[in-house]
Amino acid sequence: MNWRLLAMAALLPWIGRAAWAATAETRFSQTFSRSGYVHWIELYDAKGDMIDPASPDAAPYSPVHTCGRCHDYEAIRHGYHFSTGQASGDSSRRGEPWVWTDDRTGTQIPLSARGWPGTYDPAGLGISEWDLVLKFGRHLAGGGPGEGPSAAAGSDQPAAAGDPPAAAAPKDPQAPAKAGEKAEAKTPAARWRLSGQLPIDCMICHSKDRSYSPEVWSDQIASQNFAWAPTAALGLGRVEGKVSALPDDFDAASADAKAKLPKTTYFPHRVSADKKVFFDVVRTPDDRACYYCHTTRFTGAEVAPQWTHDEDVHLRAGMTCSDCHRNGIEHQTVRGFEGETSPSGQPVHTLSCRGCHVDNDGGGRLGAPRAVHKGLPLVHFDRLACTACHSGPRPGAKPVQILTSMAHGLGLPAHHYGEKLPPAMVAPVYLQAGGALAPHRMVWPAFWGALKDGKISPLNPDKVYDALRRTLRVRRGSNFTEAVSEVKLTAADKAKALGQERAGVAENELTGDEKAKLEELTAAMAADAFRKKLNEALGELKKALPADGSEPVYVAGGRAYRAGADGAEAFDHGAAEPYAWRFAHDVRPARDATGAASCFECHADDSNYFAGVVTALGPAPDGQPPESTMRQLAGYDPTMHKAWNLSFQGRTAFKFFGFASLGVLALVLLAYGALAVMAIARFVRRL
Amino acid sequence: MFSDICRLPIAASSHSGEIFRIALPLGLLAGAAIVLLHLVITRFCGKAPQRRPWRWWEALIYLGTLGIIACLGFTAFAAVLRLGAIGGWWLFAHMCGAGALVAALPVLALMWADSNRLQIGPAGSGPAEPVQFLEIAKVAYWTILASGLVVSGTMIVSMLPWLGTPGQQLMLDVHRYAGLVCVVAAGVHLYGVALRRLSS
């Protein structure tokens, strides 16, 4: 009898674990079918209450409570795409940062809370989650900063589950204000209370029928209708009203509050008789969803039209982004670089270029062809990343300017897309990363900061604007660069450049040389005007700095500037160094890879891969901006490069000479080998 | 057990660089052991035949080739042992030396082949006239030529668009070991020449 009791006691923990595991497995509904589940589902609001779409007071649907009924939102919210702006600990490899731009103050600060060297933590600059959402919400998938201040404080619990986003915020922060509720104080928390949270919108990626509108999503965020954005963007209903139109001290308890708060009207044709809505869900997102945030476009006069560019070879082969950039329910999307360790704990090596196309263990996924690389010396595999030859466009004499979705808002209709749209970014720039050459994109930080103990710390952009707007006087429709470099050539200036006789000639009658002279003079005067205006602004900024020995500085275009006796002085500082991050797409096929046609694409003194000149770009007018060759930026020894290139000059002749030499050697060996055989035969015969 | 043994070459091929780093000092030690063993044996053997004096161009070619092999061995082995792989200026110097070796080897072959013909027959039946090299040096000479052919051939073939990555890897592995054999043979040959000069 006792042994049975003992056995039961011993088994109890196992039974408990099994029961717990069973509970964990059944917490979220699953079909485990590859056919996928047809999502005719009820809608739930931010408080978790079921929505009656026909009700005139219907709340906007909440993905947290609607999708989260069957899918583990708590696991998803820690995913890579939703940790933007929050310390996620992913400092594994630098990626594209969010670049905070302000045209009025000449600001472009690379931001990231991931700890990437060269970026700044938004929290450290006093940039709140509210600011981040308003600035970048257009290309955020929700979550992260959209969950409000409580999430940034490090709470493990999703703010959407009911925690207040700020100390002052009551009840459920995700829920937008309703008529009849008292307004909070004039704090960001009060605005969060009105806007509701911006939850992760699953449908921004998982919508299959392409009816999801990122433009509507962006508009709703700009209107501060955070909680309404998923409903409007998916086209489930119409949202009227804007939280942004409401004052900070808006009293939701007032009689007319209901009329002023945004109102949701669900479209009857989207709702079934049993009050369910069809969500056309796809498990792995379509490429177009990825491209909304991850498009890069080359810009500038020297760039060939878009239709002449080829698509990524993988997409042409029928693959999708998510074939390689995969994730499980925890949404830790694989980035696909060599040496990556996935937080999921799963090995992801075979989802990298080398793992899939070169290595023996587990490669060849989805029919990936094995890389042949005929005649390519093995040393290239140690010194070059796969992307060095296979990714992006071939470099020109200078890298071209690029626009990206995240930095420039591509994907939204606008008229201002062009090379003057800040922040100025360039690509491809070839730099060494981990000992291997790889193509990078590059941006130069520009900001106003405080120099103390040799370290430059950026100042909050809004505070800088408040301090300098009277000094800089940037008019509406203009920008910082134009405002600080505005010059008008007087008759005396023209006479100095062109001579008294030609100074009075109309501009359209000037020769090309004369026009060039005037342009040169204008640029020189603009640079002078900039230094003087900058000096004035730095003097003004000093008043806003604490009296702790901090010196006001401006960083832009690869230089740092400080106040001087006769205009601002430029000096070198690490804070002005460009921020660069590797890229891998679009991938070119083997025949179009660099070096496939000739070794001299790289092994020549004038090869753009090394001789290409990278010029610092930024809002500061600079007649002689810092320039470096890619060889310098990559840190290669120029003498060694020259020596190698020289050795390639006689390479073909050496091959012929080598074969001739080997032929002679082989003949000698054969001849004496034959003599040896004959001698042995004679010796054997004599025995 | 058998399948494990069969898999060994496959496992080795994917770590050939690491394996060579282990094999390299062992190979050099083996060369030293051959020299030592020969030295012990010759102490108890009869006197060496009379030495034929060298002509100046023979000495020049010999010392030149030996210097090239030493330079190639140093640039390769020092880089492998110190840095794990050859690259940068080490590789450049190795490449320059390789060009010189390709030029020197056929000259060495044409000039010295006849005086390095091995004596086949019972002991004491060899020629009474003076000879230039001891038997061990002759063996080393033919080893230098054979391994030199492989060392040069593998790299020249690698420069042509014939072989893919696995083929290139095979060529590199063969090059490494043939290079090690060549360096050891050159050392043994130098020993043979030195011994000959000291003992006559």
C-alpha cells in the first residue's frame, strides 16, 4: 500500500507539469492546419468588451483583445518590430535607425534604443513615446512606444491589458476617452488618455486582400486617433473627428464632448448577421507589407529611372521576404546575417546567404542553388561578405543619395520626395564589418549639442527650436540650410567676380564661365553667412545651457562647429562621424555579381569599390565638405592595395608562363622517371 | 565504427585549415627526424665517395631556389601559425615568391637532374668517379621537383575559371601539404649538401 502512495507522490510533480503544459497549450486557439483558419470573428474593444458594430456608440476594435483572444499578444509584443524605441537588448548588429529630422533647426539625429553605436537613445534626449509615435507612427506597426510611457518603464505586463500608461492616467489607457469622463491635467498622459494607445496592428502585415491602407493608418496617427487607427486602416468603418483638434484640457465629461470625440461607424457590408467580421488573414506577410517600411529608392540626377532597376533575384524566383526573414509567434524575425543568434533559441544559420547557398550543413533550402564561384580564390570568402558582390547597385564614382521608408516616409503620397528631402543618406559605401567588406548605407548626424569634457551630447530638438527660432528665423516653406546661407550678390560683388563691364549684364546673357564664377562666389558668401549666423545661434544657445561648463556646438555634415571670434569654427569630433549600417538587398544573381565578368572590377586603382569618393552631406552649407575614399573609410592600406592591383596587371601573362614552366618541369620528371623505370627493369633482368 | 572512419575525411575537409595548423609543426618535426636519423646512420657507414666541385651557376641556382622556398615557407607557415591564415602583406610576399619559384624550378630541373640520378644496384657497384650529391640529397631533390610541380600546379589551376569552391578548397589543401613536403625536402637537401661538404 505504501509503495503505491510513494509512487503517486513521486508522480505528482509530473502530473502537475503535464496538466500545466496542457493548460498552456490550450490557452490560445489553434487549428494546426496548413489551410489556415477562416477568420469570421467578433470584435472586441480596448476594454475587452465585445463590440456591437451596429451600435451608434460602437468603440474602435482593439487588436489586443480581438486578435489576442487566440494569439499570444504578450509574446508578440516583445518581437523585433515592436521593440522600436525601447531598450530591447538587440545590439547584435547595427540596422537602420529612426532619424529624427527637423527642417527648422537643421537636425537629423539617428535614434535607437537598441544600443547601436552611433545612435542616440530617444529617452536620453527627452524624446517621449508620444513624440516618437507622432513622428514615426506612419511606419510603426504599433506597440513599442505606441503602448505609452508604462511600457517604456520596463513593465512586463502589456499596457494594453489594463495598466495605466502614465502615473496620471486612470483605468484602461488603451481605451480612448469617452464622453462623460473627467479630463486629466495638461500632460502627455492627458493626451494619451484622449488618444488611447497605439496597439500592435496585426493586420498591417497579415492582411491578405490588400485592403489595408497604411495611408489611413498614418492619417489617424497624425490626428492622434491612436486607438481608432486599426479600425480605419483596415476599412472596417469610418472614423470621424480628431483627437488632435481637442485641447489638452478637453473635458470628456462636458455635454458636447460626445460630438467632439472621434466617432466610429462600422460599414454594414463588413459585418455579418451574427455581428462577426471577416478578417482576410495571411500567416506569412506579403512582400508589399514589408516594402511599406523597407523600401529604398535611389534619387538624384545621375540615377537611372526606376523601371531600369531589377528586382531582388529571390523575389523574381518566387520567394517572399518572409521565406528567409521568418519568425514564430514570438515575432523575433530573423535578420538573416551570418552569426545571428535568434532570441527564439532556434538555429537560424541556414537562413543566411552563406548558410543556404554555400555551407554543407542544412543549406539548399527552398531549392537554393549551391554557389559555384568558379575560379574565385578562397581568400575572398574571408575578406568579403556575400553582399559585397551580390547586393545593391554597383558603386559609381560617388555613392548616390537614397530615400528610405523609415527615414523619408516613402509609401505615403507626397510631392516633396527628392534628394533635398532630409535626412541625406547615401549608398552604397563599402566598409569593413567584422573583417569583411560589405556594402553600407550612411547618414551623417546633424544636431545642436553641448560639449563637455570632450563629449558632445545632443540637446532635445524641440528645446533647441524654442531657443533658436528667433535667431534662425526659418520661414514657413523654407528650411534651415536656406535660411542660414541666404545671400544676395550686390553689384560690387558681381563686379569683383566678373569685372565692372560684365557686372551689369543680365543673368541670362552671362557665359557659362561667368555663371560658374558667380555660383562660386555665392557658395563662398553662403558659407561665410552660415558661419556668422551659426555663431549668433550658438551664442543664443549658450543661454539655454546650464552653467556647468558646457559649450554649445552644432554638428552637421561630418564636422562639429563651436563659437569663434569671427564666425563659428569647425573642428573634428567623433560625434560628427557618419552612422553606417549594412544592407543586403536587392540581391543580384550570379552572372550579375561583381567580379563575375572580370577581376579588374575590384583589382584596379580606379575601381569605385575603393576609389569611390564619399562626401559628407548635411544641412550645414559647406563649400569643402569632408571627403574620403572608400578605401580610407574601409581602413585598407593604400600601398598594399596598389601593390595588389599592380600584381594583377601581369596576371594573364603569368598564367601562360606558369603553364610553360610546369610543362618543362613535368617533362623533366617524366623523362627521368622513364629512365628510372628502364634502369630498374635492367637491374631486375640482371638478377 | 567503420562509418565513423569513412566520415573522417568529410569532417576533415570542412576543417582543413585547422588541421593544417596542427599538421604543420608535425611535418617540420618529421623533417628534422629524417635528418637526425640519417646523421646517426652515416656515422656507422663507410666513407662517402669523392666530391665533385660545384660550378658557380649551379651554386647560384641552388641557393636562389633554396632562398625562394625558404621565403615561401616562412611567409606561409609564419602567417598560418601566427594569424591562423595567410593574408595581407604575407600573402603578397608569398605570391611574389611563388612567381620566382615557378621560374626557378624548371631551371633547377634542367640543370641538376642528371647529377641527381639515383644509383640503382647493389652497394659498391656505383660509379667510382666523383659525385655531387649524397643519396639522401638526391631523393630530396626529386621530392622538391615533384612537390614543386604540385605546389605550382594547384595554384595556377586555381587561377583559372575551372573549379568551383569545393575544387578550390581541394586545390588549396593539396597546395598546403605539397608546400610542407617541399619545404621539408629542401631542408633535407640542404642538410645533405652540408654533410657532404663537411665529410669530404
